[in-house]
Amino acid sequence: MSPSFITIHGLKLAYYTKQEEKTGTIFFVHGNSVSSYAWRKQFASELLNGWRLVAVDLPGHGASAPSLSPEEDYNLPGLARYMVEAVNQLVGDGPYLLVGVSLGASVVAEMLAYAVRPNGILLAGPSVVGDGFPPSRII
């Protein structure tokens, strides 16, 4: 997979896509100390041929630039702000699912505090959710 790049809050982030022509998107968020490469088997799976696949390297991970403001960015709200903007720029108006693993699960859960309205979410691993988001609200 070769990365493309977007700039969010002055930071150059790498992202990967497959099947651009599809209208439904699965947006993947990787865990800590890894990159979008973690999703390579999903990108190679024929089971997901009906979906547009998008994976963004979090700031300081993979091919993405490191944060310009680590105190503000390397926490759940900061990472969620980057991923919310990435969804806004890359997903478009079609239906989409958010998928997160490990740290990515917590980032996806934190994204719900912002104006994202996915058609579904899949969280794998522990997830820490901010105030006002009990499990009943997420589900």
C-alpha cells in the first residue's frame, strides 16, 4: 500500500484507501505504537470488496508527521480531533463504519463527543470513554 497525505491542523497525516468507487466506507483506526499497516489483512480480504476502505496513520505513527503540540495532541481528545477531521475530509456523504483496535478503540469512542455520526462502530480491546457517554449511549 502506498500512502496519500492530508493536512489536518497543520500536520501531514498519511492515509491509505482501497476501492475508491464504493459508497460505503469502513474507516479504520489503529492502536498505539503501530500504523495503518496493522489493517493490511483487512485491506487484502475479499470479504470487504463491497466497501471503500480508509486507514489513517495517527500523528507520530507510520508515515504521519509527529505532533507539533504533543501536550495537546497525544491524548484521547487530541487524537479524536484529528480522526474526526480525517473522517470529514475522507469519508464524504455516504454511510460509514468506524473500526478501532486497542488505542484506536478509545479514539473511536472519544470521536463520538464530536459531530460524527457513523452507521456503526466496532471496538476491539479496552476503551476509555469520556464523561456523558455511558455504554448505552454508544450502543
